[in-house]
Amino acid sequence: MNKKIAIVIALLAAGLLLVLFYLKQNTPKTEREVPKAKPSLIEEQLPDPSTNEPKIANPAEIKNSENIVGGDKDEHGCIGSAGYSWCEKKEKCLRPWEEKCE
């Protein structure tokens, strides 16, 4: 009976060592190995921690950015992603479920 317990304990210990070895091999060792996501425009404008100086946003980057919510204005200035469309009769952008174009 003692021999069976010793074998079970040895197998459990070997399994634990294998799991720890696997985890160690698949964990990034340095920060440069971890892929970094592109910072959002808000994160890019946060102050630099070393100087606490605010970063000035480049208007050209903001205007051409695809990350800005509502940045999809049409030729009339209507924001389609917000539900606005151009009404010729009223000559303005409106949401059809809020106001009829009559």
C-alpha cells in the first residue's frame, strides 16, 4: 500500500513540474516580447509621466483618424454612424426616426 502512495505522489510531483516548466516557457521574459497595441488618440494626449507635460494633438492626425467615433461625415456634414442623413426639403441633417423629412 505504501508503495502505491509513493508512486501516486511521484506522478503528481512530475505532473506539477511539467506544468510549471510549460508555464515558464510560454511566459514573456521581457516587456519587448509583449505586443503593444497602438495607443488611442486619448492615450496619445495624456501627459508624459516623466515630464508631466501635456501632449498637443496634431489636428491632421485627428481629422484623418479612423478611430474617432462620429468621424464619418458625408458631403453635407451629416454623421451617418449617429443615424443622421441629409434632408433636401429641410436642408439639414436629421434622424428619420426623430423627425420626418417632409
